[in-house]
Amino acid sequence: MISETRNRFEEYFKAVVLDNCSSEILGFWDSASSHFGWDYSVTVPGKRLRPLFLIFTFFSLGGKPDDAFQASSALKVLHNFILIHDDVHDKGEMRHGHPALWTRVGIPLAINVGDYLTGLSQNLVGSLPNTFPMEIHKDALCEFQEASLGVIQGQQFDILYENSDRISVEEYLNMIRLKTARLFSDSFAIGAKIMAFDGEFTKAHSQISCYLGLGFQIQDDSLGVWGSSNETGKSVSSDLLTRKKTYPALTGLANSTIFQQLWKQENQPGNKLLFEMKTCLERAAIREDTLNQARTYYIDAQTSLNQLLPVEDKYAQALMSLVTSMFAPVLSIS
């Protein structure tokens, strides 16, 4: 069911994005096709987690999945605006197994395509099908706009923290609540709102998805140090080489004097320093702590979902299966 729904959504999503990237504006259509991997260059396809969470939340509450495709597309378009700008900011050269957009078209055009996508996302969520009452249109748009502001606020913190000598783990968690977890919260919240469920129910869904977002980012931080390019489709270990402040790095800085000293050193030839930094984190049990933190957020989210949704419902079961698959990298490590 998940695979079938993902495939149907992907066909819809591709048509919506490319139909709104006029070939008359030189470069828009080609850039979108390249970024999303629709030019067949992609080797590690996106999982479409956020739109699928929205669709299956809507589905499990009694809606027809196709009715949620436009709202889900808006969410995914907004997410990719963030990814394009992130790659520019972090100078990340790989995205889903192929060169990041800015490496193909240059930084100015990549930023402009990202800006276009955020405008398109607002347009999509602001023109939901007439099958939804006007009040639902307003609620969904308000939720989406608040999420849009939240992720940009999170990006502001991320950029500012890059130039800070030291930030705490708690400050980092607050930042990813905005930048990463906010879109997961939005996926559950909009899925519930367009089914006209009340505020308390939507609030509970948002808290669950906040756990998911935090856990997912911490898992991603772990993969950024100990994962492989085949898993992530991105450059691996660049987080340590560029001194990116992630959960394992900040935990290491807070708990290991040796890691603090290594962090301040210049990169050595042959990735010797990288090896030493990773070894230090492992000896200080930082890798284990990072994995356990991601797993804790997963357990909290899964437990809360079991209490909130009808567990006998096949669509709710699919949603919970999707949550488990999302954490496969950390759950598969003994």
C-alpha cells in the first residue's frame, strides 16, 4: 500500500511541479527536473516521507488519499526549497546520489529556483480543491504559512550558529525543532486539519511528528559521520571536516577534552584527523548516545501513535510501518 501510494503521488507530484515550471522561462523546467532526479540522474531516490505522512494521516482519519495529494505536493515543494538553499549554504555537492543543483547551474540560479519553489508551495496550498470547505482552506493555509516561517527561522539559527564558537546541545535541539521537525509536524497537522479534526487532536499529532523530526535529524547526523554515500546519497564525513555543529559533534565537544582539541586542529593530509575525530567520538560513547537518542524519539512517537490512532485500521498500520521504516538505519544497528 505504501509503495503504491508513493508511486501514484510521485506521478502527480512530478506533473504538478513541471507544469508550474514554464519552459518559456529558460532553465526552470530543466533545473526542477535535475534537482528532483526526473532527468534519470538520481541514484538514491527521495523517500517522500513528509507527503506520505500527510496522506496516510488523512487516509487513516477517513479521507481519500488522492484528495490530499495537492497539500502533500505543497509540503514537498517547500521542503525542496530548503534542500536547495541548504546545499548552497553547506556547499554540499551531492543530493540523492547526483550533483547538487548549485554545482550544475551556479549559486545565483540555484537560489532563484529555490525561491521559486517556496512561492509555488504557497500557491499550491492556497488553492486546494473546492471539495474542501473554505474554513478548511483557511486553516490549512495558516498552518502551512506558520511552518514556512518556522523552517526559515530555523535556517537563520543554523547560519548564525555556524559562526558561534560554541552552542549547547539544547540550543541545537531547539534549532532543529524549527528547521527539521516543523515540517514533520506540518505533515501530520495538515492531514488532520483537512479532515476537520479538532485542535487538540491536531496538537497531539504535531507533538508526535515533532518527536519524529528530532529523531530523524539526529539519525541523519549520525549517518553524516558514520554512514555511507550509498545510504545517504550525499557526501559522507564532510560534517566533521567542515566542523558542522551536529548532535554527535556538540555532544563530543561538551563531554570530551580530546575531541575539543581535535576540533580546533586544521585538517591533516589523508583524512588522518577525520579518523582520529571519529575514533574519539566512538571511544567516548558518543556514537552510542546519538543512536540511542534517535531511538528514544522513535519509541516516543510510535507509542503515542498507537494510543492516538485506531491500531486495527489498515491505513493507520501503514502509517506506523512508514514511521518504522524511517528509522531503519538506527534500528538495524545492534
